[in-house]
Amino acid sequence: MSLNEELGRRVQQLRKAKGFSQEELADRVGVSRQAVSKWESGQTAPDLERLLALSTQLDTTTDYLLTGQHPAAREQGPDASLFSVVGTGSTVAGLLAAVMLWYEKQTAIATAIGLLLMVMGCVVYAIGMTVGDAASRPQAKRRFWAVNLWLLPFIPLSMLYNILVSGFASAPYPIPVYPLAGYVLFWVVYLGGCGVLEWRLLRGAKTKQK
């Protein structure tokens, strides 16, 4: 295997580990996607300026890219996936608390408690994406949004629906009101919208793995 091919193989491995597509890496180092493709296939090699940019974006050293010698271990932050799991747990607890408390008491404080827990979950996730290890962030991001893109819109959409069609403005879930056309429309919008977002998320994840 030639030096160019070995360098290209290392670039490809590090790119995939970071969760970057060829196009995203190209944007980060200021070249075309075709240039990154040629580097990874060993057809060409990056010049010194691009090599330095690659080492920065891939969180490695130029020595490793050129020789394959592993750099000294860098100080890593905590696994961002842990923050993602804790944040998701908080949003789930918030939704369940809001629904159960409102069902029992039917007071606005029930919905407020649920929303507060959900906001706390988002804050925990944001902290993880800030202080968590960079290599773990892409997977943590996908895991968080795969669940929370369904959870987070539910209460706001329910409250909007209830304001428009019933008197239960603070209810954290849609209250059926006859005729049921509005109730059915709520579920069509909610399930359809979240389904489209989930599809785009999965499609984006598959694209980055290529």
C-alpha cells in the first residue's frame, strides 16, 4: 500500500469516527468533496495547509496522518451519551408527570411541572454537547433527537389544540371535543410531522456513515 493510500485510509477512518460525511469534512477544511474522495482513495494527498486543517478537524496530529503513529492520549471529556440518556429520562418524566398530575388535579401547575422537567432535560443535553467528549457527541445527538423529537412538541401542540377547540388551555394532552375533526387533525399533524423529522434524522445518519 502506498503512502498516499495509507494516509487516505487513516483520514477515512477518523472521518467516520467523528461522524462526518465527505462533504462535511470538505467544508470544514475548505476543499471540494471530490478532493476528500481522492485523498481517501489514495489518488492524491493533501498539501501542508490542508493536512494541518485535517489534523484539527479530525482531532489528531499530522504525525499520525502521515506515519500512523498514534498521538499521545489527549484529555477527554465525559461521554456525551450519558448526558443524552439523562436528558431523555428527564423529558420522559416531564411528559408523564404532566399527564398524570393534570389527569388527577386538572391544574396548570401540573403542566408547568412537566414542562420544567422537559426544559431541564434539554439543558442537560446541551451541557453534554458542550463538555462531552467530541467523538461521542454525534452519536449522543442522534440518540437524543431520535426520541425527543417525538416528546418535546407534544405538550406545546396539545396546548395549542386545546386553546383552539376547547376550554382546557393548560391540558398537556389533546382533549377530544365533538365533532372530532380537530382531534383527528391534531394526531395527523403530530404523527406526520414527527414521522417526517424522524425519517430525515435517520437519512442524515446513513448519509454521514458513507
